[in-house]
Amino acid sequence: MIKIEKRNDVPMALYFFTPFIAIILTILGGGIIFYILGFNPIEALKFYFITPISNLYGFSELLLKATPLCLIAIGLSFCFKSNNWNIGAEGQLTFGAIVGGGVALLFYNQEGFYILPLVILAGAIGGMFFALIPAILKTYFNTNEILVSLMLVYVSKLLLDYLVVGPWSNPEGFNFPETRQFSDSSRMPLLFEGLRIHAGIFLALAAVMLSWFILYKTYLGFQIKVSGLSLKTAKYAGFKGKTMILVVFMISGACAGLAGVGEITGPIGQLHRMISPDYGFTAIIVAFLGRLNPFGIIFASLVVALTYLGAETAQIFLQIPKYTGQVFQGMILFFLLASDYLLFFKVKILNLKKNELRH
Amino acid sequence: MATDLRISNISKIYPGCIANDNVSLQFKSGKIYALLGENGAGKSTLVKILSGVISPDNGEVFLNEKNLKLSSPLDAKKNKIGMVFQHFNLFETLSVFENLSIDATEDNKSLRLRINEILKKYNFSIDLDVPVLNLSAGQKQKVEIIRCLLRSPKVLIMDEPTSVLTEQETEELFISLKKFCDEGILIIYITHKLKEVLSLCDEVAVMRKGKVVSVSQTQNERVETLANKMVGQKLAKIKKKINISKNKDEIFKVKHLNFYSDDPFETNLVNLNFSVKKGECLGIAGISGNGQNELFQILSGEIITPDTSIIFRNKEIAKLNPKQRREYLMAFSPEDRISQAAVPELKIYENVALNNFKSSNFFEKGLVNEKKIKEHSKKILSDFSVNTDNVELKSQFLSGGNLQKLILGRELITAPELLICYNPTWGLDVGAINYIHETLIKINDQEKSTILISTDTEELLKLSDRIAVIYKGKLSKIMPSVEVTPEKLGVLMGGGSID
């Protein structure tokens, strides 16, 4: 018979180590899948995890993909730590990109140092506003934030669709579903000639530092921590629960909005339908893989970014669809949850035979 | 047929704690056995082993010399061991009959017939077709007992059965238990209430720290001797407080407290009016589930009710949240110390920071002042004799008594004018109870007031200056505690009336 018991005390070191176990298991699982598909697993994994970052360009691509993931995951960690399940970061990213992109389009034929900060600010505010919708509905009308935030993703995606084919489409664009190119003043400065990595990475790093400070050194962070562990206690302590829900959603939305604006002013340079390969959803995995810890999230965003790159390389060299990236992301989450389960519970196999012999 | 239950060398070890250490006991039908011990003495573990909920690491259980394999509650049922837990396992929205038919093996008609026989035989008056949520705690317990009786048990184990009962219901229970005993059912009665052991049981086994420390005939024991065996030390008796405050200022006054809830599991409160004088302890008695939860939350500010007027030190505070009320020098100690008053995963000093005054400067300009919080926490740990000085310890590693001391210390170190506590000694051992009672008396001696909401009548009579009873959300008239007897309280708690 199998019996499952809760562990009394989970060592902190092990708690931060299990993500590594999950990653190793994901790689092994990936190898098995490649083998079943008829590829040499070692070679396939090499294409997946090593080839993409074997040169400087690849490495810059890794940072480029990790930047939005890290930003969004940092924002989400505020929500998740305080028991608010915002899973609509993809929508907040899109809406931030729409608002930021709108401002960029206003200035499409102008130059000026002030334009980029305005665009970035507009993106953050856009994301913040979009996250406020589920937050307000939750606090004042008791709706479920999981459903509302998720459904709003499709609202913002369809809005973007409408804008790029309709009112905002490029007049000289032969009816392609895309806007004008932004002017150079609306673009993130590139860090190195010839590489796509841009100044947005500093926004992500700043968010990491700032979130660490807020979460561990401020009263707001303390309230978030307590509310996440026990809402009953938060109520008893007299924390302003409603305000806190609004604040964490705003932080989360602003981060997602920044990620969105970073994409369109960075590598993309205009608005079109495909501004994000589901960064907003994948960042949920990043946040948990990073244990909702700001520095853990940096590491997790690099790992998950690699699955994006690996999928692209594998598509080119092995002719397998790049959606295998999502398989890998799914496996990471699966193995992480599985190892967490074993971390928090122990499985005992009771020896029935021994007992029965006694009779 | 006589039943003989023998427990032989049972051990159960949890990480960091030996719950049962080589326990051997023998029970024979025709007697009522008490298993007495403080919380954490290992009673519950032993009972769980007997009922198949957990398996022992070592040792065996014999029923009539047959070695029992108890690896699940089902095995216990098969072997005719019945168990009534302290917390009822009933579906509140289903009827009594539906609850009883869930795990029955026979058809409804014959089941109903058998239930009616049992009701008649033992003089239980329960309507089988009302939802369980309409029953009193005593009636619910009877439903649980009937469930056991339907399986014609050889052994009936009762785990702390009186903790939710009124005095009358307790008496009725004892009569039933004696009847069962006469019919040859072996009864094991788990409790930490000494008087019940003396009035009900024939033989008593005392457990302490996982071991059986004594087995004796109850006729040779007195309350004091049993208490000493239980705690392992001589107990200082607390003097009952006599200083009834007269003609003092009313420091706290509640008017028109009404609360209506859409949730059928919450109790509505109907027009509560009361006041507390300076230096006084107002006791609020009642069986749990009669509105105490809701009352506590309204008094603490977790629930804000419209139209209620709460005057504290001449200020209207009815609209303030708990944090704001603390600024006016109120303090709160809720019933649920494990998941409400403190967070087990947080360190001691973080739990201390939950009660945070402007003047305490724990969070200056929105930043955490860890140094200040830790200093403050150290002071609480030493002033309230919590048995650790490590403020970095997670509070889940504190025992119930030490956790309660920490919480009371946190609430009291700010010298509040009014402390509202709800079941402050629930589930604690005698040593901790004494300490907390002394602390509560000390507060009153310092001219500070307390409101004590409690389900423990003994505690209320010991500590309160005046007592009222809450029943189904209504408050009885407030009586000076010298005029109150346990019997009177019992009548009121059960919904009766006195002159």
C-alpha cells in the first residue's frame, strides 16, 4: 500500500535545488522524446541546448528572449506571492504594447530624446491599466481573477488585430497587417553593433533589484508575504487587503506592459499581430521555476529563453516544428511540480506482505 | 460475550518526537476506561492507531487474543472498533438519515428500523429527516454514536467528547455511556478533564510524553493526584478572583450590534448590547458555533457592521479596521492561533511584527526595521517565558502553549487598555493554562479590561467578573460571576432560561 504524508520541515537548500532537478529531468525527458522520434538524442539535445548559444550572436539572442520573460515573471511574483492569480500577463503585455506603440506611432516622423521615455511610460501605464481591470473586479465584485485576467488576454489580442488591420495599418504597407515602422527615436538603443540585444535588459535588471528591495525590505513586501501565507492573518493584522490587491496587480501589469513595449521598440520596431510568442504565459513557468525569488527568476528566465532558441535551431537543423519549445516548457513545469510534490510530501510504501505473514 | 483489548508495546516515532513509547495497556469489557493526558501526551496517536488511521512503528493490538491488522479505518470497523472523534464527520446539509445511510450495507427500510430501535433503546430524541446543520453539538454527537452502534461495536472510543457539549448534554452522554458499558461494550474515554474521569470512569491510565505513567482505579484518585500525574509536577492552585469592580468607568460599550450573513454556516447576531468597565473581565460563555466567531471578528474590526456603535475610551471606533483599533490600545487574541493569530511559516520576529503600532516604529517610512522588531521580540520571549530565545525560529516549531504565550505577549507588551481573547487556552496543557490564567488576572489587577469569549465554563468562572451567555447569536443578560454556577451556565448555553 502506498501512503502519502506531509513532510514536517522542508530544508531551504533543497527547496532552491529542486528547480535544477526539474531541469535535468526535462533534458532527460527531451532526450527520450527525440529518441522516439528517431533522432540521435545526444545530437538533438546538443542542437537544442548548446548550438544556440555557442556564439556571441546566439548569446545575445538568449538575453533578448530572457528580458521580457524576466520582467513579466518579476511582476507576476508580486501577484503570486500574495495569493493573487494573475495569469493574464500576455494580455497586459499586449495592451502595454498597444498603448506604447500608439504613442510611438504618434511620433513616427519625429525625432527627439524624449520620445522613447514617453513610449516606455505609456507602455507601463497601459499594462497597469489592463491589470487593474481584473483587480477592481476582484476587490469590488468578488469575481475570479484567474478567469477575468485570462479572458482579457483575448480581448487585447483581438484589439491589436483590429488596430493593425484597420485604423493603425501602414498606409504604404500594401494591406499587410502591420503598422508603420517606428522612428529611430522610439527604438531601444542597441547595446552592440550587429547584435539585437538592446537597453531593455537594464529595465529588467532594475526591476529585479527593485522587486528584491520591495519584497524583502518594505512594509508592502511584508504585507504581501503575510497575505500570501494566510489571508486570515492578514485580515486579523488589519492590512488593507483591497489596496494591496490593486497594488500587486498594478505592479504586475506595469512589468508586463514594459515587456511588451520593450519588444516592439526593440527587435520588432512596429506593431503587428505576432508581437509575443506567448511570453506572458511562459513567464508563469519562469516565475515558479525561479521560486518567486527575484534572483531565481533571472536564472529561470535564461533557462526558459533557451527553450525558445533551441526550438528554433531544432526546426532549422532537425526539421522538427518549433512548437517543441512548448513541449520543453511544459515538461519543466511538470517536473517542477512533481519534484515539489515529493519535496513537500513523502511517499511511503508499506510492506503488506510482512504484516500478512504474521497472521 | 466479554471483550478483551490488549495493546502490546506500541511505539510510534515522528521526526523529532516520540509520540508513543512502548505503550502497553489492557482493557476488559464491563468497565469504562479513561485515557488521560495533556495535549501532546500521545493519547491521540494511540487512538489513531487503534482506529487504523495511522500504523505503529512497533507493537501489536490484540482483540480477544486475536492479533489485529489495523492498516485503515475500514479494518477497525470490520473488527468492531467504533470511534467518535472530537470533530464530527458529518455532512451538514444532508439529513441525519442520509448521513447514517452513507456507509450502510443494508437497504434503507431495515436501516431505518434499526436506527429507530437504537433511538428508543437509549432514549435519544433525534428527528432523522432534518439536516444535520440544524442539530445541536450534542445531537450531532449522538448521530456519530448511532453510526457506531449500528455496527454493534465491541469497543467504543470517545475522543474528548464533551469539549462541545453543555453540562446537560454531558450528563446525558454519561448516562448513555454507562448503559453501553452495562451491555458489554468496552469503552475507552479520552480526555484531559479530570472531573469527568472521576465521575464517569472506573479505571484511568495517565499518559505523559508518550509513555503510560500510571494505571489506577479512579476510586483511589482525586483531582489533585491525577493532575500531578498528568503534569508530573505539583500544581499551584490559582485563586479565584474576587475583586468585583463597582462604580467604575465604562471603557468599552457596544450598542445595536447586528450581523446578518448570507452564509448558512455563519451565525447571525441579533441586537447585542454590552459594556466593559475599567479593570473588569467580561466573560462570554457559549457552545462554539453560537456566534462567537462572528462576535470576535466584529469586535476586532475584521468585519465592519453598519449601524453598530462601538465606543472605546469615549471614541466611536465601529468603522475602524483592526490595525486602527490597535492604535486606540485594543488587543486581540483570536481562537485560531495556528493559522490566524500567527503564520507557522514565518519566523518569530515576523509574527511579532503583525501587531504593529505607529509608535513601535517597526516599519519606518515603509521600510522594515528588522533590528527594532527583533529587540522587541526578544523582550516578549523573555517577559512571557516562551521557551526559546531564538527570534529567527519559525513559529511552527513552538508548542501550542509557547505559541499562545508569544501571541499574548505580542498583544500585551504594548499595554493595551482592552484585550479581547477567544478561547485563549484551547487545547493547551495544564502548565500553560495556569500561566495564561495568571496573566489574564494580572491584566485586570493593573486596571486593564478583558473580554473573554470562551467555551470553557471553568475558565470563565475562574476569570470573569461578569458573565453573559451567547446562544444562537443572542446574548443573555449579564450576570455577576459570583451568582453564576456551572449548572446555570449550562442551562443558558443549551438555550434554556433561568429566573
